[in-house]
Amino acid sequence: MTLKLRFIFLILIGAVNIDGQRSSPGAEYHGFARVNSATSRHVTISGSVPGGTCNNWLGLPSLPSYVEVGDLDIPGNQITIEAEINRTTPYVGGSLYAGDIVSKHQDPVNINYLLRPNSAEITTADGVYHITPPICDIQLNKTYHVAMVYDGVNLKFYRNGFLMSQIPVSGNLFQNDFPTRIGLYKAMLYNENFIGYINEVRIWNVARTQAQIQTYMNSSLPSPATQPGLLAYYTFDDLLNKQGNPAWDGILGGSAALNQTNPTCASFVADNDCCPVLSGTLSGNTICSGATGLLTFHSTMPATQPYTITYSDGTNTYTQPDVQDGTPFAVAVQPTATTVYTLVSIQGTATCPATPISGQTATISFTNCFCSGSLGDPVVNIDFGSGSNPGPALSVSVPGASTTSNYVSVTGNPATPTPLDGDYAITNNIPSNAAWFAGSPDHTSADGKGYMAFYNSSEQPGEFYSQRIDNLCGETTYQFAAWIANAVNPAVLAGVQPNITFRIEQTDGVLLGSYNTGPIAETAVFTWNQYGFFFTTPGNVSSVVLKIINNSPGGTVTMGNDLAIDDITFRACGPLSSASFNAFGSTLTQTVCEDSWAMLYGTVSAGYLHPVNLWQTSTDNGLTWSDVPNSASLQLKVTVPVTGTAKTYLYRMLTAEQDNIQSPSCRVLSNEISLISDAGPVLQITHDTSICAGSSLTLAVSGGNNYTWSPAAYLDNPGTANPVATPVTETRFLVTATDLQLCERMDSVTLSIRPDVIFKAPADTALCVGNSVTLKGDNDPSFSYSWSPAGSLDNPSVANPVASPAGTTQYIMHVQDPICLATADFPLTVKVNTLPVVTAARSNDIDCLNGISQLLATGGAAYSWSPAEGLSDAAISNPVAAIDSTTTFMVNAIDSNGCAGSAFVKVVVTDHGKALLVLPNAFTPNYDGVNDCFGIRRWGNVTIKEFSVYNRWGQKVFDTRNPSECWDGTFNGQMQGAGGYVYVIKAVSFCGNITRTGTVMLIR
């Protein structure tokens, strides 16, 4: 079936004139259809269109808009108010603000009568306010007939002829002098204006019955002047009281208007859209033992789904929520025999009471579909293979099979393209279609890769699958079974249900057996169901033909009938065979220790003339089986080998006629029993470790039930899981544990004795006054430490604290091994050396007569002067200073203890002494930023006349008068070789002309 959307419109209204109005007064029509959010009860209406047409209505477009008819009092304890209405705009504040239809009130304590779209309200003479209980609100743009009736016993509210709500009331009506209004009450304190259209307003001083209300609720009143109890009657082609009493003719107020067209007048439906009366039936299915019993509810008066169904099995009553029309649901308690169920009630919504039902029953019937004895391994197991889509055609995936349907190659998930009517696909998921459970997997695969055969049934019923089955045994009963799923989703389509017949024929066409599934119901979720039967082959028959026939039509006219098939099997069926570890009962599992034995017991019921048995075993959870040698007897003793690990051995007994025991197609299987090899408990034991000499350790083992330790001489209790061990030398303790089956397992733990700890003494150290030093504990950092005195230490609890003593101090280091708790104390002396006294002096200041000055420092063993520029050697005690400006020199001195001191000396250079030219004696132009260029470092107070450099051949390679320039070791862009170069400097100073010549070394 290919899903197609079909819409059928059924319009049930009166005759329609060319102007779109309904027929004139007196024309009879019957209304029962409705378009609403809930399906509900309906009645048959006879009569004319109210007011004759749909364009004689009172229009109330906005606040205020109304018709006032004067002080129309209703005394006593009987009243009926009727009107037809169509509200066109939303309202806020609750149902009380749906609008005043007919009002003679001011507030709840002052009401003669008040009719609203959802309620009826009065005040009785004792001053008590009464309102009918709440119901569902009206819908906008829908025409209703509403009525209130007070009969002295009950105040009732009717809508569309149905009694929607009532409340017990007694006493006379309260009287007031307010004018009666249609559309809006007199006080106008709140916006209670009914916005929309009103017609057929009738005010009675009698209590009319429901039948009287229904008779003329959608037609004009005949002969209104003669109607008993009718005080006022209005159709709004004018404002006259058509009952005849002019005292209550109307007056328009606000924006109200006459002769307005109600656009929904012609679609009036006499229904109860709050609480419909429901009806329906139940049907049951026919099942095999172990299958799911299903009931299906069929509504005969639809309402908004889902339903809540109450049903009984004759003993208990059950409630089933979320029931969809035509969708099966599983019964609460699965029957064990054919059971009759009774439909008790139907509920459409939670706010409406359930509708009681009587006389509707359904039966879930049982049939003997499958073998009641034992089955053999499948002779064939047609699972259609597995893999990615597309699956191969049927003739490839199942050799020997054929189909009348057209093969479609599908890919993806959901699979596409969608098979059309008469098509099939071999697929690992249901193909794409809005009406199918698209994407659902096959019956057995856990990874979603297993194939199934999917059929979109053809329009004509008939055979769609055929296959020859070979290698059967004669005179043998076989069970045929197949899994089928209805692929149609009932939430989308209530389609035709598949109805399948299976036929097993001889190759010459002789029928051996058949089975009909009946209608395969749609389910709320994709569900696989197994169907099957058994048949017996004649003695000379080893091959049969399977035929699968669909008895239901498919196609676009009768949509549905789409199904999937999987896991078709043929299995030998024979006497009931069973296996046990108990000769007198069913014991399916037994545990024994390794290298011990167990006895297997088999039983076979009557059925074979000459039965023969054969036991088989499996060590891979039943994937493969092997024959047990010499195992033809019903009792068999088996021994469990030693493997060191727990292992499960499955056993089963095969039974067949004596000539067929070696034929897998002819023998039946017992149930499987499990022999579990117990290799003993799995132990968790203390790891090998070491302990201190003379100490103890509690050993720990778990996983067993009883324990025995050895050697016992060093244990306080060798029969517990946690003995205390006190070895004197390295010892291996062995434990033997048993489990509940008394199977043993051994393990061991070795305890060694920790060697004595040897502590190291820390070394003395020294520092200069004012400095700090890190003390070195010189032992394992995992030990615990305590130093004293602690006052001059940053942390006395660490292995290497920082000491800052003011003077020479002896510290004591206390060290302890945290495992065996051995301790030691060691002294450590920190000597504090004083700082050296350093002096600095000069021989003279510098002027034109004294171009250098001798510096001298004392008090240290090593010296460092700064600034170093202008000094002959900054690392000696007495360097010569040749400077051209006054400079203060600092000398740092370090004594033999490594302690440092400093001093300062100032060398003054007078104005007439700035004639020194300071030049380096070598340079290295390697472009490392250091000494790359030869030039005069300090010119002093001179004017340069010439600064030239010559190579060894007398060639001038550099010349400048700019004191900021220097020679970079090149000439005409070429690097010059290493060696000595002569320079000539001529300058003028205050001290006279200066000529300097010399040699500078170019080093590469």
C-alpha cells in the first residue's frame, strides 16, 4: 500500500438558497454532523431556521451594545429563558465573562434571572445566590442554543438541547426593578458585554421540559401569542415583542444593530461538546499458548481519542488507558485458556464520566499452534541473512524460494525507495512511508543488520511466497513457524489487516497441512508475532513445498495489508524429552569442583517405536555441539577436567527413532542443562611486603568461605581470614581457601624483614654575618625531622631548613624512620664569619702634569673595581687610573672566608688635565656587538685634526676628523686581514698639541 491522503467531506445542512442562506421558515431539516474538537452526543432537530433566515440576528459588535426591554419581572419559582448565540471574540476573566445573554441583575445577590453562554444564575428570595456548576466553555464562531430552567427544585442549564449542568435550588425568585437587557446588564460595572450575534430570545414564566426545548431550539416558535407561559419573544428583524405584549418591545443601545447576518447560523449542530455519550464494541484474537492476548476497541460513536476502557474477564475488572480506536492492546492478565471479556464502560476524556456499556463481549481463543512435545534443531532457518542495505533478491538470499512480487533494491534507514503495491524488498529496516513503522528492525538481530522480507501487498489476494524444503525424514512430525509483523502504524492509518495462510504440500501438490493466521492486527508499536503449525510427512516423502498466501487485498483503494516476514523454521517434533541432574526432579544447573563428576538423567515420553538417545555437550554457550562418546543411555556420568578457571559445560539429550539418530533433521532435543566447573574461590590477598624486625602484620585474604594458613608457628590464628603474622626471618605464608562447594584454591604472601636503618650525620657549615644557609639533613627525605634551636630556622620540621643565625650556632638534628621508628640525633655547627674591613686610596688627582693616578685597596683577598673603564686592571688591589673626568671608584673585596666588604675613593680631574686619549690596543670586528670597531673611547677636551690607520704596507685604510667615527676593519668594502695596524692621532688641547701614534691589533 502506498499512503495517499484522501479527504471525504460530508456536509449535512438544510437546503441552501442562492444567497447562501438556509431555507425559509417551515422548511424541515435534520442536523447531526458537527465539526469540533470533541465528538459528542447529538439529537435530531425538526423545524425552520430561527427567524426565517441567517440575516435577522442582533449584532453586538463592541462595548456597549445591547437591547433593553423594560422591567420584565418573573415572580414565583418557575422560569425558562432561551436564546441562540454565536460569540465571535475571545473573553478574559473566566466563563462568567463569556457575556450576558439575557440579564435582569446587578450583582450575585441581586438577580431575578441571568442567562450566560456557560451558566444559569438566580438569586432566591432568601438572598442566596445560585449558579449551575461549571462546564466546558463555548467555542468561538459557533452557533449554540442555550437555555436556563428553574422548576422550584433544580436550576438547570441546557446547551443545544442537552442538560449540561444543574444544582438543587428551592424558593421563589428574588425580585428587582432593573430593566431586562439582552447582551449587557444594566449596571455595566464590568465588561460583561456579549460580543457576537443573538437571536430567538424567549422569556417564559414556566419551567419547560428538555423535550419542549429541543423541539424549537433551532426554529421559530409557531403562534407565539398562544404559547402558554411565554412573556416575551424576540427575533431581531425588528424590536417588537413577537409574543404580542408591546410593554416589552425593545430599544437598541450602544452599537447594537438589527438584521445582522450570523455567518455560522446555517451550520448549527445540536450536540453536547462537553461530555459525549460513547458506544463501541470489543473484539479479541486467537492465540497460541504463550502468545499475547489482544483486545481491540471499535468505537461506534467517535470522540476525542484516546479512550479509557474498563473491561472484565468475569473475575476481575481492569482499566486500560490510552486506547486508540481499532488499535489492539494487551490484556492486563494473559489468559491461559479461552476467555470471554465484557466491555464495562468507555471514557473519552478525564473530565467527563465514563459511559456504561452492557451486552458487548469479546473472546480471546486458544488454539494448539505448536508442537506440544520436544523440537529438534531447525532443519531450515530462513532469516534472510544480514548486512547493509540493499539485501539481495529472494532467489539469492533464500535459494529455492520464489515470489510473485517485484523486487525493489532499497538503501538507507528508513530504506528508500518506497516499495509500491505488489513490490517487496530484502531489507534490514522497514522502508520509508508515513503510514508504516519506518526504520523498525528485523525480528532477531541485535545490531540492526539482520534482513527480513518486506511486502507491500498487491491489489489482488493470492500466493506471494513459495519454497521447496529438502532433507526431511519420512514418517516424522515437523513444526513449521514464521514471524510476521503488521507494518502499518495505526496512529496514521487504520488499514486492511494482513490475513495469511500457510500451506505445506508434497512436491506433487498433495496438502500435508495448513494454517490461517486470521487478521493480523495493527499494534501501537511495531510488533513481531509467531505463527505456525505442525504436520507429518509420509514414509516416502523427504521434500515439501511451503506456500504463503495473503487472503487480503492491497492497493490504493483498500490501503494497508503491508507486512514483514522473518525467521521461517522447520523443526522435527517428537515426544517430550527432558534432561536433569536429578533423577526425581528438574535440576537444570549443578556446580562441582574440578576433577570431580556429575550424573546426567534423561527422560523421554512415549511416541517413538524404537527410541534411541545421544548426549551432546557445548563449551561455547550452545553455539556448537559435539557428541559425547558412548552416551546412548538415559543416565550418563561425566567428569569435569582441571582448567584452573570456572567453566560452564552445557548438555542436552537427542532422541530419535533408531535409524534416524544420526540425522539432524529427524531427532528432537531435550532442554539444556548447565554443569558449572568450580575452580575454587577467586582470592584477593595481601601483597608481598616487608616489616620491621620484631614487629607484626595482619594478613588479609577474601573470596573464600574457610581458610587455613601455614606455617602456623608465626601466626596467632591460622584458621581465620586475618591472622597476625610475627616472623623472625623472611617467610612465605601459604593459605588454602575453600568455597561453599568445598572447592579449594591456594595463594601466598611473602613477608621480608626490613634491614636496620643507618642514619648519616650532617656536615658543619659556615656563612657570613647577615646571610642564610640551607642545612643539609643528608638522610632520606621521607624520614621525619626536628631541628633545634628552632628560632633561627625557617622550618625546623623539614630535612633541609634555612638557617639565619646571628652568630656561630650549634644545631641538633633529630631524625626518625617513620616505618620502623628508629631515631638518631646529630649536632651541626654553623660558623658565622665577620665581614672584612676594606679601605681605598689614590696617589694623586689628575691634571695636565699628572696624567695618571695610582689606586690602592686593603682588607681583602680578592678585589673588583668599578667602573673598570680607565683602569689598568680592575681585578687587582692597586690599578692605575687614566681618566679624563672626575670619577668615584668603588672596590669590592672578598676575604678568605668568602665574606665581602667595599670602599670608595674619588679621583679628581681638573679642567687642564682633560688631554688623555684612551684607545684600545686590539679589536675584534666579528659583529657580535662587542669591541667590533676601533676608535678613541675618551677624547677629553681636545680637537681632532687627524685620526688615520695604515696597514703594514703604509696604505691608509681609514681616516676621519669626526670623533664619533671608528674603523670597522674594512677598506673599500673589503674585510682586512688580522694583524697589526698603525694609527696616527693629531689633536689640539689646552695643554698643547697632541700627537699619538701606536699599533692596534685586528683579531679575527
